[in-house]
Amino acid sequence: MSARNDVPPETLSVELDENGVIVEYNDGREVFYRGVPRTTEDRVVAAPAKDVHVLVTDPTETQGVLLYVNDLSTHDDILDGTGVGRIILDNEEEAVFPGVTVRDTSMRIEVEAEPKTVRGRVFVFVEDEMGEQSYEIVGEKCIGGRKQ
């Protein structure tokens, strides 16, 4: 497999739907992340060998940037046409957006966010061949989708 590089993300159209999150790539294709994201206070830690995608929306929740973390299977040229970004970590941490940090910790990817700094919403999608999980980092503790 050839080496993969970091690819900067571009602004994409986002739609928050009652059944999940829809992101429209710059080439017109769409990806649908199924399910209402579970809320978490400040971080998501993915199990080993999972694909991790981070979506940060703007305050209007109609645009955002999507970043693949440690994705080694998608060729750089494919990402360039979609507007999706990628970051490759090697046992390190990096602030990928203001208020959003990703870490590679012993085969697990950790995404930490400070929503007040972000000013939009932060979603983390964790998936493999067996299924997918969706999370939203909300900052303050939430019950039933409402801040406490």
C-alpha cells in the first residue's frame, strides 16, 4: 500500500435529519450517517481498528468540514475531489480545528472537543464492516438531548 498523506478539508453541505446526518461531498455524492447521535460530554474514544470520521458544523448547522482520522484505504486523489480531509497520526495528538483535538493512543483514536470554542456542533462517526455508531460532543451534560 502506498503512503497516505494529510489532506485539508473543504466546506461541505450538511443536513441534520431526524434519522441521521447527511453530508454532501463537493462532487455531488452524499454520505448518510445513520441514527441519532448519542451525546457525550467532552470526548469519544473509538475501539481499535475502527474508522473514525469527525464532522464539525458551522453555527447554522448547514455547512461543515469532514475529516477522516488515520484512514489508510482512501487514495489522496479521491479525497481531493470530495472535499473530505484526512489526518494521519502516529501516536500523537493534533488540534484539527479550533476546540477539536484528535489523539492516537495505543491503537485507539480519541476525539476531544470544547463546543463553546467550536461554536458549531461536533459529530464523531465510528464504523467498521459490522456497524456504525454516531456521537455528538455537547460539552455540558445532556439528558434527553437537553442541556442540564
